Amino acid sequence: MSPEVVSVGDLNIDILLYPPKYPELGSEAMSEVIEFKPGGSAANTAVALARLGISSGFIGRVGSDYWGRFLVEDLRREGVDTSYIQFDDVHGTGTMVIIVVGNERTIIGYRGANRYLEWKPELGSYVLSARVLHVSGYTLLEDPQRATVLKLLQFLRSSRGVAVVTLDTGYVISAIGIHELVKLTRGFVDYVLTNKGELSRALSELGLGTEVSDVVELLKMWCVRALVAKAGPEGAYLYTVNGKYLHSPAIDVEVVDTTGAGDAFNAGFIYGVIRGFSLEEACQLGNAVAAYKICGRGARYLPTMEQLLTKIPLPEDLRMRLSRYLAK
């Protein structure tokens, strides 16, 4: 039996450094703190969902090394199903060096074993009865991982499995272009989760403007139900294929580290979709989970439902609705 949500993507070890300023090219900077934390966009979302009380599974690939074993065991402790994580005897575990200066972070990454995810028929069987398949855009950067994920999407649509597919584009729009991304995923995705900058880049590449009608044209071209553009301190913007548009403001909190905020938003949004919330409420919940995350260091500073309800100021209607699930 599949978990409610299966996430497919990268699983990395994050090395976080906090220098007082970013060094100029060819110079040096020192950090008084170094932290080693579990990461990977799709894995972060899987953990966030598990902490909120959603049964969660993860598909990915790590090296057969210390960090690979560490990361898989960490997911297990979080309650994430790791049955379909692959181990690679040749390529090392993905590693991200994250430099945080003030509220800004810069990442230099090594994808390692992530990109070598292999297709196996049991992957299709695993996700067939899930309610949501969440796909990280990083999976579409390179083969064989890209071919594996596309085969998974094609299998699900041909089998009429999985109620909803969500795609977080990450920076894949910049990397391969919107034309290629639409070509690869058209008809396979229900909800696109991106950010304001990537959306603007996509619209510009297509020769479109930034009006709601332009975004709707993109959605029709892509054959998706809706798109959410995450915008940091602005919150999030929702566009639906039938022309609905709304702005969901961010929640005002003291920012410590924005690493993984988008992954946290994804979990809140997916939670709302699974529970039958309106898309507006799903965006509000996404902003709430992201607000909690940015109050602490690292991508896995993520709330349980109780912590979310007690530490983040939520709209009262949404708070009451979520409280019912906490009581269960």
C-alpha cells in the first residue's frame, strides 16, 4: 500500500556555513559555525508532510557511503517510508554547500548519486495508489534520473493512478528552458509550484507578459490546473487555468535562514490539497509552514501540527480546521 504522498527527487547532505559576508571571487571568508544537516528538496517536503501527520514516502538514490546510510536512517526516524531508495556503489551521495549571509543563501552543489536513479517496475506499483506524487524539478535536469521520472509519470497516467501530481520547478526553468519543460511534462502535472522569478523568466521566454491572462495562456499550453508562484516576503500568488487569481500574503516572522522555505511551502500546500481545502487555504497553509521553517537554521527546521498551531499566527478559520486534525 502506498503512502498518501510519494515524493521523488534528491536526497543530500547539506553543509551550512555562516560567514559575516560573502567573499569576493578569489578571496576568502571564515565562518565560526559549520552544520551538517539532511537536505534535498523533495526529501525536505517528504519530512515536512510526515511531521504534519501525512503518511509519506520517498524515491531517490544515494551513495553506498556513510552519508547515504545516515540520510536514509534519518528519513526512517522521521517516519518517511524509504523502501524505494536506491544505493549507488559508484557515485557518492549528493552534497550541497550552503553559504548563508544575513537572510540570503548561496548554494554550490554536487548531485552525485541522485542523477543515476534507475527505472524499476516496482516504482510504478509503489506510487499507483498514492493520493499525490510530488516531483522535484531537479529530477528533470539529467538522464538517467530524468528518463526514470518521465517513465514514472507516463506509467501513472496510462494506469490512471495517483489523484494529483505536483511539480516543483526549482531552477529547472532556467536550466532547460520552459519550452523543454512543457514538452517533457505536458499532460502529466496538475499543480506547478514555482517561484516568482522563474515564472517571469518562463513568460518572457514564451514572449508573454505578466498579466493574469498571460499566465493562464501558459497553464493552458502546459495542461495544468493551477500554478503557484512563491515570492518570499511577498507570500505566494495563485493562478488557475480558469482565470482565478489571488495573492496569499506571507506571515510576518523573524527570519533566521530561508534554506528550504520553498520545500516547506510545498508540504503545506500539498497537505491542503489532500485534506480538501480550497486552493486559497492551501496557499495560506503553505505560507504558514514556510514561516515556521525560516525561523530556524537548515532546511529541516520544520513543524509538527501542534507547533504550527501554537507558534504561527494563522487565519482563525484555517486554525479551527487544522485543529480538528490535531484532535484526531
